[in-house]
Amino acid sequence: MSERVMLVLIGGRSAVPAIAGVLQFLDHLDRVKFLLCNGEQYLQYQKNV
């Protein structure tokens, strides 16, 4: 059986909608990978998480 991976692009002002969307599918996934932009948004994302 193959691994089920969801790729989530985090960008812009808020990561909340993307993370909320992932939570709906956690029972159906093996792994979630977040693709983050570099710079100020990335640092803010780290603080929020």
C-alpha cells in the first residue's frame, strides 16, 4: 500500500484555513507536509504553531 501524503502550501497572512482543512483529513492520511515560504511569514508561522 502506498503512503498517503497531503502537501499544504502556507503563504500569505494566515495559516489557519490551511491547517483547519488538514484536520478534516487526518484519519485518511499518513503524513502531512507543509510547504512554507521564506522570510517574515515563515518566522511568524513558527511562532503561531
